[in-house]
Amino acid sequence: MDDEQPQTGMSASLSVVRAAVVLAVFVVAVALLVDVGTRPSVSSAPSSAPTTVPTTTPTTAGAGASSTTTTAGASSTTTTAAHGHKKGAASTTTTTIAPSSVTVAVANATSTNGLAAHYTTVIGAGGWKMGTPIDAATTEATSAVYYASGYQEPAASIATTIGVKPTQVLPLTTATPVSGVTGVDVVVVIGADLASTSTTTTASS
């Protein structure tokens, strides 16, 4: 019996050591678990961070072209405008006026007799509705063709026929050196430049 007592004391010591080791391991394990539990999770977003849902907004630009802008969080918004081809571009329409519906008066603005009558005959050959030849209120060095509103095309055609420059095709206003032409669509003023090329022998205007 005396031989067994030391073994019992040793066993008790070992049990105490084991208990101490187990307790130490438990404490360390609890400390680790507490430490891990209080750390922010890498996979989870901070609770204070706002939740942002990406939004996609289609933007139509030009003809048939579109660009998409996606906004997420604090990223900047970029809008790309595509330049499309214009559809239905306006086209220029030329309206042809029948010569027989255009009233034309020829005025002599020179000292040479018969020029108005001569050019009335020349212009009338084109089918225009000619009025009576008249004299201009003043003498002019340069011939010109004046047109009422809407009759620029016929005036340009008549100017080409008698050799008047396009720059001398002008709107009919009160400044036109001819009186008594109310209701006339085109007024042709024969100046000195055309007098020198005329071969008329008519004695009056």
C-alpha cells in the first residue's frame, strides 16, 4: 500500500497539468474566436456604405445611333453623342413660270431712239407677254432687268437673252428709273451699254 501512494500523487499532478493545458488551449481558442468575430469580414461590404444599383440609360443620338451610359457608385457619367446622317434634307425646287403669263415692259434709258421698241421685239420672240415700249425717267449707262416679287427666274432668263449681266438683275422697287409700271412683272431698262450693240433703225421708242 505504501508503494502506491507516490503514483497517486503523480497522477494527481498530471491531471492538474492536463487541466491547466486544456484550460489554456480553451482560453486561446476563445480569444481567437472573439478576435475573428470582431474583425470586418472581407467578403461583406461595410454597413455604412450606401447600396448602389447600376442603372443603364439608353440615349438616342442622331439617326438610328444610340449610346448607353452606366452609372455605378461614384463613377463619372459619360454620354457619347453619335452624329447620324440627316434624313430628308431639304432640296431646292425650281419653279418654271410660263413666259406667256409674265408681263414685261421695256424702257429706253438712252438718247438713242427706238431701243425700247427694238428690244420689245427681241424679248417678245421668247413668248413673253410684252407691254408697250416706254421711256425711262432718267438716262442710264448700264442696262438692268427689274423683277417683281416671285419673278426673279423670268427676269434672269430675259437678261440672258439680251446680254444683261446677272449682277444687274434686281428687285423692282420705287428706286427703279421707270414710272407707270404698276402691275408689270418684269421691267427691262435699256442703258447705253446695249445702245452701242443695237442695230435698230426705229425712229421712236
